[in-house]
Amino acid sequence: MHFFFPHEKYCVQPKVRCQITRLRYQITRLRYPRQKPASYTDSSDDETSPRDKQQKNSKGNGDFCIKNIKQADFGRREIEIAEQEMPALMALRKRAQGEKPLAGAKVVGCTHITAQTAVLMETLSALGAQCRWAACNIYSTQNEVAAALAEGGFSVFAWKGESEDDFWWCIDRCVNLEGWQPNMILDDGGDLTHWIYKKYPNMFKKIKGIVEESVTGVHRLYQLSKAGKLCVPAMNVNDSVTKQKFDNLYCCRESILDGLKRTTDVMFGGKQVVVCGYGEVGKGCCAALKAMGSIVYVTEIDPICALQACMDGFRLVKLNEVIRQVDIVITCTGNKNVVVREYLDRMKNGCIVCNMGHSNTEIDVASLRTPELTWERVRSQVDHVIWPDGKRIVLLAEGRLLNLSCSTVPTFVLSITATTQALALIELYNAPEGRYKQDVYLLPKKMDEYVASLHLPTFDAHLTELSDEQAKYLGLNKNGPFKPNYYR
């Protein structure tokens, strides 16, 4: 048997082979000059701005502005599916529908417009409220759900992919209607409250209260309160136990993986990830990534949260210590300029950058809008930002909320938050004069426990009941509340 060995004169050494490859590439570039990178587009989308359309639903009502009213049937199916996973809201409809606790309420809302929000809105309507709604995020609106709401008679002003100008225009259309003035605000992020303070401050003479869901919006409310500018009572839903221990933790624990997978197809095992912030959102993200085999670092300013991260097995670092080596950067602080241009410049090629906080202030995206950097849209909500030397980072949702911009979130968990919002509206709207002053309040613990109890039948769960002797020993009412109001 003979083996063929190529003559050494035909063997090209690796160094020479690289030089030949580089030369061929240069010749190709001379023959075929580089064209401007093609951007991802969805040709199925109608490029006409909804603001330029005249749409009416089947009943002739046109008090809405959405992408396409013809998608209403698809949206209705999404809402019906969501209803099956939102038992507490459906129970609330049945229990309170007869007495209509929100009769006369005119609720103006600014939240993510999803199938889960639609179930909340229709519940509020069933309880007697009139609703007008805008989106709190330019990318999170489900167009088919907005269409279903508009077809059902709701005044909705939102579509996926709004510009900044569209965003504020929609909020203004939602608020500013001749002959209609809101008396309750349901906000997520504080933009609606900010707009009314800025443009229509006299409206607060008739507004009974504000219900705020997010940490960003709550922070803004506390700032107003501290400055003596908060002129109505506000309910802080974000810091309620049912929001912190369920939505912020479990929702993010599942949706962070979903959002990253859908947009990047990344494998998590062995990847180095830094999570900025170890609040409940950060805890959920870290737990999910650790379970998938990622090497997770944490940055944190609060020594208590920092100690929790350490005892949960994560290495606490400063961002500049690991920024060159990590594969994924996730922000969830509620702060601004957490990831600045200096860090973006030092990231490795292919680093994925995303945000799980409410607003788009955590990543300094504006600093990337410069002539020397090239933006290339490769998928919906996925941009490659390319440096002159060829390095690129993968920016998701332009630094906005990843899970609701790029994927979806668990409906059951949102049922808990939505029920808390509904009860907060009922509480503020029906509170006797003087119960709540011009300040920020937490939901009474009894209501937190009521929300939780409405979700237990889904698991066929059976609560243990205290005996009279046990209740007396603990100093509790047998029916609760079982925790003090300061419990978190």
C-alpha cells in the first residue's frame, strides 16, 4: 500500500496561505466595492404611519390610533388565551361586577399594551370604569391586541415601533379629549404622570389618585413628594409584596432567557455574563443564567444586595474589571448611564448588550449614534453596532426593556401584578376623603394577601388555618393580615 504525500513544493505554509487569502480579499473588494449594509425589514408591515390613517371599527368608532384594525380577530384570540392564565382578574370580574366598584371612574393608562393588559382593561371596564390607553414602551405593543381593544370600543393609541414623537403624541391623544377628563391614572414608568404635570396640571384638580407599577415611575413619584409637588395620593404597586416577590423575580427569571434566545440564538452554557443590579429583577436574571451554565458576575451599589449576591454564589465586581471579557451585559438597575461609551468601546467583538430595566437610560445608546460607527439592523430589535476596526457589539431593542420588546412574559405572573393594580385603583377611587393624603403609599397587606389567595386554586393549594389559640398566641386575626405592613 502506498501513501501519497504531496511534494513539499506544493505545500503552502500557514503564514503564506493567510497572505494569499488577504490578497484575494483585497482584489475582490476592488472589483466589488462594499455596499452599504442591508438592514432587516419586515416587508409584511405597512409602512404608512398610523397617524396618517383614518380607521374605524365595525361600529363606526374612530377614537383610536393603532397599526391595523383588521388584526382584531387575531388579537381577540390572544386575549382569550391570556384569560385562561389570569384567574384572579377573571374572579374579580365575577365577584365585583354586580356592585361596579369603579362606576364613574375615568382611567387613563400608560402601560405595555399586551394581551395581559387587555384582560386588565376589560376587567376595569366590567367593574364600571371608562378607559383610555397609551403604551409606555415604543416596542412592546402587540398590534393585534391593540386592534382587538379598538374593535371592542376602547380608545387605544399605540403601535409597535413608534418614534419618540409618536410616543408623546399618543399619550397626548389619550389624555386630551374634549368633554372627557380622567379622574384616575394607571402608569408604568411615570411618563403619563409627567406629561399631565407638564401640559395639563389643572387636570389634577379632579384626579383622585395615581397607581404606579415600575421602580422608575415610583422613584419619580417620591421625587415629586419630596419636593412637595405631588398633589394627589399615589399607590406604589412596584414595592408591594405581590409585585416584588413574583413579577420582578419569576417573570424576569423566565423571560430573560426567552428574549436572548429569540434575538440571538445564543448558547448560555459557559458564557460569561455580567448583570448590573441585584434587586429582584437582577436576582431572577442571575438565577436563570446560572441554571443554564453561564458564569455570572454581578455589579451592585447596595451592600445588602451585594452580600446577597455573594452568598448566592455570584462574584461581585466593578464593571470595568470584567467588561473586556464578558459575552453578555445585562442592566437592571433603574438608573442612568450604567453602561457608558467607555465600556462599550472596551467590549469584546460580538458582546451582547441588553437592558431589563424599565427605561432606556441605563445603556448610553445616544453615544453610539456617531459617524465613525455603523449601525446594521440584522433582525427585528437586533442591531449590530460596528467599530472602524471591524469589532461589533449586538445591541438588543436599542437599550429598551428586553423581554417585552423582544419576546413575551409569563401570563400567570402578570395576572398577579394586574390584579394588584386593579385593587389599588379600587382602593384609591373609593377611599373616603382624608384616608390618603398627597403622598406615596403601599398597598395594604390585606390586599396583597387577597391577591395571592386568588391565585392558589390554580395549584390546587390548600391553606392551613390557625386555631383560635394559635391566632391569640401570635396576636393575629385568623383571617389575616398575617404580616405587618412593613413586611417586604
